[in-house]
Amino acid sequence: MSENLPPVPPSPPSPPDTSVPATPPARPRRRWWRYVCLLLVLALFTALGWLTGNEQGFAWLCQQLPVLTGQQLSIARSEGTLWSGFTLHDIRWRAQYEDADIDRLQLQWQPAALWQGQLQVQALSIGHVRLTTRPSPPTPATGAPASLSLPLAVQVDKLGLDSLTLLPADLRLYGLQASYRYDRQQHRMQLHRLQTPWGSSSATLQLADSSPFALRGQLQAQGELEQIPLLAGLKLGGSLLQLQVDGTASGKGMLAEAHGQLHPFALNPYNRFRRLDVRVGGINPQAIMPAWPKARLGFAIHAEPDGGPRIKGGLSLLNSQPGPLSASQLPLSLLVGEFRADEKALHLDKLMAQLGGGQLNLTGKVEHNSLDIVALLHNIGLRTLHEAAPDDVIKGTARVVGALSGPDIKASLYGKTLQLQTAVGFQQAAGGKVLLLRQLDLTAGAGKVALSGQLGLEGRQEYQLEGKLLKADPSRLQAGLPVGELNAAIKASGQLAEPLSGKLGLQFAPSRLSGAALSGQLSTDWQGQRVRQLAADLRLASNRLQASGAYGAPGDKLKLLIDAPNLALLGRDFSGVIKGQAELAGTPKVPLLSASLRAERLRLPGNLAVQSLSLDGDIKADPSSPFRLQLAADKLQAGSFSAEQLRAQGSGTRTRHHLQLDGRLRLDGRPYGVQLAASGGLPVNSGQWQGVLERLEITGKPGLSLQTPLALEAGAARIKLGSTRLALLGGSLSLSELTRSSNGDLSTRGHAEGLRLAELAPLLQLPVEQNLLLDSGWDLKLNGNRPQGQLWLKRVAGDISLPAEAGRPAALGLKAAQLKLHFDGGSLLFDTDIDSRYAQLTGKGSLPWNGGVIDSRTPLAATASLSLPSLAALAQLSSPSLELSGQLSANLALAGPLGQLQAQGSILGSKLLLADHKTGIRLGDGVLQARLSGRSLILDKLRFAGGQGEVSASGSLDMKEAGPDARVRVTLDKFSVFDKPSRKLVVSGSTELSMVDRKISLTGRIRADQGRIDLPKTGAPSLSDDVVVKGRETAEPSAFASLPLTVALDLDLGERFRLVGQGLDVELTGVVKVTANPGMPPGARGQVRVVKGRYKAYGQDLDIEQGIISFVGPLDNPVLNVVAKRHLSPVGAGVEVSGSVAAPRIRLVADESMSEKDKLSWLVLGHAASGDRDDAALAASAGMMLAGSINDQVGLFDELGLASRKERTLANGTVSPAEQVVTVGRQLTRELYLGYEYGVTSADQAVKLAYQLSKGWSMVLRAGTNTSVESRYTLRFD
């Protein structure tokens, strides 16, 4: 198609371009700075993410905190991240007026909740906290806050604090468990538990976030003071601006009440309460804070408005147990007074105190920044204030006036022999506040002490002191000091801050001490470790002390000389003779010494004494100069340490010498022998001794022996021990290294093998027998009282013997046991595992290191798990007849001071079985659910099944210092106590066992649903209680005999209680109320009736027709009313028992009137007596009665003895003469009798079968020598 297009005409020529050329398009601006900013933002977020979301980044951030906070905050170690939760270790905060040490802080929270405007913390766990505060300048009152609202809603589910120690008050709190919530309107705090040295408490608090800050709260506490239980409560109401406080605390002999209306944010501190009423009685302040003095205080203070912004009130304090301060008692016995307060000042009116047998009156006022107090003293005995004070009674005045921060104090006091004039003030200097001692004139008799000076309280703490002694008598100032007349001038100056320095000048004018002349002078100038100048020449009678020279720098030389043949002149704590001289040169780093000292019968203060002592030493600077050192001491005493003989010597040159030590010592009364040998020397220009310890042996219990030579370096700079091996405690200890530097830093490593713990018996008394063999190891570093490292202890062999019944020790059956200690700066963490035949125990916890001071007040936080998989193993620890089985487990949390640990946790038991095969008691299918709360064991559920029923118990046991308090309720429901053929008892009812103030009470009601008790057969005869057998140990009284037991128990025998044995076979019913009181025999009231039964006596069955036992007094002496008759006796022959158990009355009875002889015949022979023949029969039957009585105890036969058989004619006409017959028989039923007869004269034998059809009719069948059948019917008539 292109070829059909018309041709394009040529373009006309273009006109010339006369337009302005177009501006070329602008090049796009550079946007690089935007990318840089974006990259910076991304880098910042990446860094923040790494720092907060990465464990290594978060740890690096924590390490930078000292730089970021100006060395105020540091964290030793961290775990976790900010977003996933973290744990911080060894947190330290250092500020101007407070220091804080936290061993551990763990946070678990939900960061996602921040998107909903909520800070949700699942758990905030804080370890041991130590807070130290220092005095700070007062801050002006700022008034109430405008709002207490927070930018976010806050919820803390669990807040825990192991312990809090507040210093310098030394107040310690333990085991805080709380929760907190803020819902943008109210703050809610729930204190679930807080343990204090006096007990535990719980509290709730609600506080509005807007003015006037409505407030409501209460606190409940229980504890002990001086082993007296206390209950306390505190209620808060009103608002934060007008707070209403009501509190009470009570215990036996103690009472405290406080009611007040407070204005906490009032600008004037005296207007911060509008009404206050406090009453306290019977309180010992030392029981609240151990550092306070002991007293028994009753205290009351009352304050109320006095029109406008003024208040008035009064106070009174009564101490019923005053005493001197030297005995840690409060000498104040009474304090009463009145006070007034307004916007300007607090006025004290008529404030009177009785102390020291005298009286002190105070008046004055205290304003915002100043005070003016005047004290009048009258007849105050100094010895009653402190036992070491002079025995004088003083009077006088004292005044404190000026600024609160530094008032002037003036006093003018006088007594019989003492007078005191003093003036003390404060002033502000360029170096800080200065204490000015303008005047202190103390006159004692004819003597006087005059002092003046000043002391800087800040910075270098420079001091100056000048004074004079004029005829001063030391014995008048303190008992025990020698009598004297001292005249001297004193001048001292220097600084107390490091480096310590000072100058001292003492010039004696003619004086006397202990009746001897005293004269001389002393002047010294020292700075740090250098004595720039020392010049002394002191003489007391023939005693002389001289010193001259300097020491501490190269070229210094100090000479000393002492010659004291009569040290007793210095006072009653001095005696003996000492003489010697010494020359000291060089520096502390490289000391040079030449000395010779002798002492005899020396006694010094501090229980230091030696019978004889000699010391000679010569150490020169030249490396090849002789080195000589000799020490000999006999009968050395220093506290609990004594040495019968001690010898030490060194010989050689300075750089190469040999040292030896030999001694016989006693420590706490235990003898030891010591032998030591070492070789080494002092290098040139060094004070560090370097050498080898070649021998070290300590004999005694425990002993020690060096097995390999020990490289040793010792001196002021450091002490360093190389590797060595020691034999001790039956094993070996391998030391890798030990280094201790001059600043106290310590590092050591090593391990021990095969240590026998039993060899520590002289030093460590354990309550159980053991033969444990232990291994141990350690790797420790101590930097500035903050240890790092670990120590472990492991049992490798041996066992522990537990006390068991009858003195048979039982082995614990240890399989494994180990203890690991981890030192983490300010904390000591421990982990223990014990596995034995009976149980498995695991535990871990921590306690603050506190500079190595661990005592009964040191707080502990720990958890423990105990498992007893089979109680059957414990049965061998008790009686062989006892059967145990089941499982027990416990999970506990321990908190509080070591001396008063409290536990929280659960104790569970399942499949429990307790059976005593002796008594037939069987408790099976048991379940236990219990809790430990503080020092209380709460028994939620204890259930055992028995037969068709069960027994359950619940209650609590409080372990208090004064003794345990318990309350347990036991419920029985058709419970089978005994289940044996011979002993069966099913009971129902409920009882309550309680223990309060060491007194036990048992109350309740028990009914026997079913019972059968077979009495034991009578054993061998025993001696009466008044018979004493020489050489035979007296049986210990039963523990129950001395129990302070009170009983009020109703015993219902029910309808089916059967008693069998010792001739009895009866069914009983009735209710008896048993009572008992401590120190008195048990008593009872009620009746027991015999429903039916029989009594076997004298070989006869007696049917009990009437049986009533009445209790109207002592339990062991009831009133008897019993009638028992011979079974199917035609005349109803039997016995009647009346009276009491202690004085029973027994008589023969019959349904018809007859003689006593006939009653006895009917009872024994079964027919009436007739003439002399029956008298002989009765006499013969006496043997049968005796044999029958014995057989009643044996229980084989119902009849055993001799019987008289009458003459009778047999069916074949044969006459059988009368004769004595030996009879043995058994009553098969109450009517059917089977026996064997043997004629004594005829030797006839027969088996006899008799059946009693009624009282008068019986059938008798005999088979033997002569076989016969008899039918007897007896008809009696008069």
C-alpha cells in the first residue's frame, strides 16, 4: 500500500530562529540525606533491639551502667532480655546519703500488654536487700502532691522480697509476699505475708489517686515477745490528707493502743497530728530491738487541739525494772510532763524524770531551726547510771541553746567530790562543720582535769586538744585504777582521716602513782606508717621507759629501752617484771631489728600472762649478715589459748636462714603439740620472706601433718602459699594455691579426699553417731568482702546411725549426699541433695554474705523437697510389731532469720498404713493433706479406713518459743480400731485434743458400735510396789503420768460391747464421763450395766443376774452392785458383791433362807450340806476349788479337781460304795457337759456326758468300767 501514497512535497525553508533558547531541565536534587537519616533510625532501632532483645546485648548494656550513672549503679551479671524477662545479680547502688545492695532481681512480665495501656508484671522477685542510710540535711516540706496517678494501668501479680536489712538501725524484715494493682483510679496493695523479728503480718491498702486521696487499710499481725504470744491490728481510714489511725496489740501482761488523726503533709511538723492517744504497758524495749536497753515500760502520750492550729498534751513513762546502762538496762524509772505546740515551736512544760535515784527537770522550746532546753539535775547517783562510774551523787544545771544543726551546750554539775564545768559548741569552717570543746573542767577532790580543743566533723577531720592535770587522782574517776596525784600538760593535734597523722606531747610535773614518784615526758610525731619523731623518758619509781629516734624511712633509727621491775604500780591488772631493749631501723617493707627482752611473772590486762619470756633477735640489712631469732615462753596464757612451753628460733643469714618452732599448747582445754621447720630468707630490699615450709605437724585431736614441702611467701604486701598436700582428719588435703594481698583480697584453690568427719568430734559435736567419709573441693576469690567461686562437699562412704527403740541404732542408709556452695558477690547460694534408704531430700537457697558474718539473725530464702517413697523402711526404727507403709512428700519454702525460720508449703501422704500387731490396731488406706504456714502445721485432712468405717482428723499445731499450741479434731465413723478374733472394737464419735501453754486437754464423745475384748490371762506373780530389789533398775514412770492432761470424755459402750476373759463373758452397756486434771487422779461419773453374761469362779459357772458398776469419783474405785448365781442352781446359790473396788463386800446369797454353810455347799457342790459326811465333802472340795481357780486362769478345762461320789445301787444290783473321784471336764454348752471321772479307791474310770433339762431334771450317761444312764429329778420341800 505504500506505493499508492502521494509523494510528500518538499518543506519550505524555515525562517531564522529568533526565540530565546529554552533553559535546560533542572537536574533532580540529591536526596541522600534522607537515606542517611533512615539508615540512622534503622541502626538506632537495631541497636535498641540488640540491647534489649538479645541476651548478649542486654548483658553489655548492664555492664555499661556504671559509666552511664556516674559509678552509682552497677550490675555484676544478667540473664535474659528486657522483653522476655530477666534476672539481675549483685546490684549495687551508691549515692551520697544511701547505699543499696540487692543480690538478685528477677522480672517476668507481658510486654504485649503495653499496647492496651497496661503494665502487667507476672512476678517480681527480689532477693536479699541491704539498705544503708546516712544523715542528710533536712529537706523543706513540699506539701501534699497534686495527684498520684500513673500513666499506665499496673498489675503486679506476685511481688516477693527475701529479706530487707535497714542500717544503721539494724532492722530486718523477711519473706515479703504481696501483690499490687492500679486501675487508673485506685492503688490496691495486698500484703499476703511479711515476717519480722517479732512475728508475721498481713495487710491490705486502698488509696485513691486524686485529692484528697481516700484511703482504707488494715494490718494484722501475730508473734511473740519474750515467749509471750501477741496479737496486733492496725486500721487506717479517712484520706491521705486527714488520716485516721487505730491500732491495738495485746498479750499476757502486755497491752498497746494507739488512736490518732494525722495530717502527714502539714508544713509545720508540730501540726502533723490533730489528735493522738497512745498507751503501752508491760513492754521490754530490748525484746523489740536487741540493741536497746532492757526495761519494763508503761508509756502513755496524749495530744489534742487547743484552739486554732495549737495542740496540747502530756506524756508519762514508768519503768518498773530500772538498772544501770553497763548492764544493758535503762536507769530511767519515771518520766512525766506536759507539752504545747503551735505553728512556731514545741514547748516543753514541767517535764520531770526520775533516774539514778534522783530527779531531772526539763523546760524549754524547740522551734523550726533552733532550740532552748534547760535541765536541772538533783541527787543523781552516777554509780546507778553506770557501774564503772565514780561513786558520787551530782546536782547542777545544763542548757542546750542555739541552732538545731549545731547548738551550744553548757553544763555546771557538782557532787560530793566531783565538779564539772563544760561548754561545747559548733561552728562552720572552710573545711566543714567543727565541734568546739571550749571548756571541760573536771574536779575530783583536790585534783583537776582541764581540757579544750576542737574536732572537724567532715573532710580531713582535723583535731586539736590541750589540757592539764593538776593533782588528778585516777581512782576517783573509775574504780580499779590506782591511787595517784598526777600533774601533767597534754597537747595533741592531727587528723583522723586517712592517712592518719598526729602529734602528741605529754610533760609530767612531779607526780605520784600508787604511792611512787612519777616523772618524765613524751613527744611523738607520726604520719601514716612513719614515726617521724619519738622521744620518751618516763619513770615510775624504779620502772623506766625510754625511746628516741624515728622509724619508717631509709636512714631512720628508733631505740627503745624498758626496765620495769615492779609493774604492779600501774594498777591491779599489772604485775611482774619486764626488762629489755630494742633498736628498730629501715622501713616497714624492709625492717631491721636488734632486740633483747626478758619477762618474769608477767600479767597484763586482757587475761594475758606468762610465767617467763625471753626474746632475742638480730636482723641486719646486709644480705650476708647473721640472722638470729630466739623466743622462749613458759606457761603463756592468752584468753582460751595457753602454752605450757613454746620455743622458736631462727639462724643463718638474712637471705638464707632456718626457722624452727616447737610447742606444747592447749586450746579450750584440749592438748596439742606443734612442730614447724622452714628454710628461706629475706631478699635484698624486700620485707617479703620467701622460702619453703619443710615440716608442719600438729598432734592432737584433730591433728595435721605436712606431706610435701610448701613454697611460702609472707610479708606485709601479701601471703602466698604454693601447692602442697596435707594429712588431716584421716584423709588428705591438696592445696593448689592460696594468696592473700595486703588489701584483704584472697584467692585459693584445692581439694580434699577421704576426710573422716568423726575426727572433728572435739570441735564439732553432732547429735547422731556417724562414720562419714567426705571429699571436698573449692575455688574461691574474695575481693573487698565480696567472694566469688564455689565450694563443694560430697559423701563418698560411711553412714549415719539414727536412734531407735530399745537403744538399737539404725543406719540411715545413705546412698549419696552432697552440698554445693556458690559465692556470688554479696550472696551465698547453696544446693544440696541427699538420697538414703528412707528418703530423698533436695534443697537450694541463698543468704546474704554480709562480710562473712552469719548469725541467728541472718536471713535465709530456700526451697526444699522431701520424698519418702516407702514408709515400710521406717518400721525398723520402732517396734518390730509395728507395720508401716505408704508414701509421703513435702514441698517447702523456708524464709526468715536462721534462728527463727518459718516454712510455707504442703505435705502430702497416700496409701498410708499403720498397724500394731500386738494390739491389733490397724489404720489403712490413709490420706494426708497438710500445710506449713510460718511456724504452724495446719492439718487439712488426715483420713484412715478401718473395717466398714473411717477416722479423719483436722487441726493445727503452732510451734512457739514458749511451747507448742495444738488443736486437733478427730471424727470416727464406725471405725474399726481393733480387728482380731480376740479383740475387736468399732467406734463412732468425735474428740478434740488441744494443747495451750503446755497444757493438754482431751474432750469429746465416743460410742462403741461393736466391741469384743478378750482379757489376757493372768501371768506370773509379781512383787508389790513397796518391794525394792537391790541391783535392779527402777522402772521409769510412764510419760503419761507426768503429762499436764485435762480430760472431759464421754465413753458410750453402746449395745454390743462384749468382755471375755479371766472367767468373765459379759455384754456391757452404759455411758461414763471420764475427767482428769493435772496432778490429780482421773475421775468418772456414770454407770456401766451388764446386759447378760456369766462369771466362772471356783470351777463353777455363775450367771450374772444383776451387774451395775457406778462411777461417782476416782476412776479406779467404782461402786459395785453385782449378783452372780450358779447356773441352773435349784436354790439360786451365788454371791453378791457390793461396796467399792478398794473395799468390796462379798456375801453368799440364795433364793431361799438357809445357813451360810448350805449356801456354800449349794454354790460349790450343787446340793445342801448334810452332816459330817458333807463336811468332809466340803473339805475335799477345797482342793477342787483351788485346782478350779488355777484352771480358770489356764483355760483348758471348766472342771478340774476332787469330788465326793455317794453310794449308789446299779441296775444289775451291784452296790457302788461312796468314794473320792478325780474329775476333769469341759462345759460344751451351758446345758451339755463332757467329763472324765476316776475313782481314787476303786480305780473305776468313766466318761460322763450330762445334759441339764431344767433346774430339777437332768440326764447323765456314763461309759467306762461301769456303764449307766441316769435320769434325775429333784423336788425340794421344807
